[in-house]
Amino acid sequence: MVMGREGSEIQYNTDASGDNPAAIPAYLAQPAPGRGRGILVIHENWGLTDATRDVCDRLARAGFVALAPDLYRGRSAEDRAAAHQLAKELDTDRVARDLDAAVGELYNQNATEGPRIGALGFCIGGALALLTACRNRRVGAVVNFYGAYPAIEPDFANLEAPVLAIFAGDDELITQPMVRSLEADLERAGVRASIQVRAGVRHGYMNDSQPDVHDAVAASEGWDALLALFRAELA
């Protein structure tokens, strides 16, 4: 384990029964009191960047144990074109197994307490947070920031956790019909969900490392909303 920032760079193992078992890099941040509810943080298409580590650190300061797996296994993007390409190259089945193993790793941390964890994702990570919750009944709440991806098709019939999904009104990647389709799918499955569209902001507005899209006011409100959901549902 290599210490850095407020958290630690770690590795966890995928299920040895899978097709390609491997050690997955991840970032783990724990609260100063020592124990807290667990949150799985799933990075956007840029990869496991300092912005994602900052999210974990902030969650730890709020009293949670936060684990962010590196789904690109060491790679990251330098620009938006490279980020889109990395997302396209993801093997959905492999990533699903990596995330299943991450749920287990988060539960195995001595600092993690409580019967359920939360799943938080941004961009493609938001769609993967939904997928993870559909595959793991131990996920007790999901927060999805502007996440929808055609290649990721969660089975909402298996989703028991409540969902908060917040999209950007000026999103050039995710259209309003896509948002409405997600809302309809969740409603048909009987999932307790709040689907919101924040007017006047762009895709990635929660990420303060991207000043061209970051919106401080909307990001602060989004942060308060995710904390409120996790504190209510994981208590």
C-alpha cells in the first residue's frame, strides 16, 4: 500500500474464477474517526484521475469509506477525444466483474460498517453505478451524475436501491430523450428514483479540474444532494 494524499493507492483482486483474474489498482480514502458507511466511486471516462481521488477524499471527510477502482488499469486520458476512445474500448463484462470485486473489497475493509454501501458514478461511471447496483443487492443507494452509455444495459428488474440521477441541461453527449428513456425504464421496473436535469450546465460540471465545464454552484448543490441520499439510505 502506497500512502498519498488523504487516502491510499491500493490493489484488489478480481474473482479468480473469472476469465481474466487480475490485480486492479484503486484509491481508498477512510474517515478520520476510523469507520463509516462504504461508497463505491466510479470514475468518468477520463480514468482514475486526481479529480476522482478528490471525490474520495471529500467523502472520507464527510464520514464515509470511499473506494475508487481504476477500470482502465493504469491508463488515463489527456483530452476528451482520448477519453471517449478509452470508454469505447471498455469490455463491459470485464468491467462488471471488476466492479463486483470492488464491492467485495469495500466490504472487506475493516473501516466499512453497515449492511449496505452506496454507488456513485460520473459520466460513464454513472451508468456503471446503475449496472453495479443491479448486479449487487448490497448496494443500498445509487447516485448517477450525467451517466448514460448505449453499451451498458442494466437489468432494472434486479434493482432494489433508490436512485438519484442528475443530468446537465446543456449536455452535448446525453440527449433529453435518453434521460426520459432512463426515467421510463426505472419507472416500469418500480424503482424509487429521482431523475433531475440541471438547467444551464454542461456535461462534467461536477469536475472542478475542467474549468470550461465546471459550475461551482451546481456542483455544490449536487454534492449536498448525494450526501443527503447516502446518509438517509445507508444509515
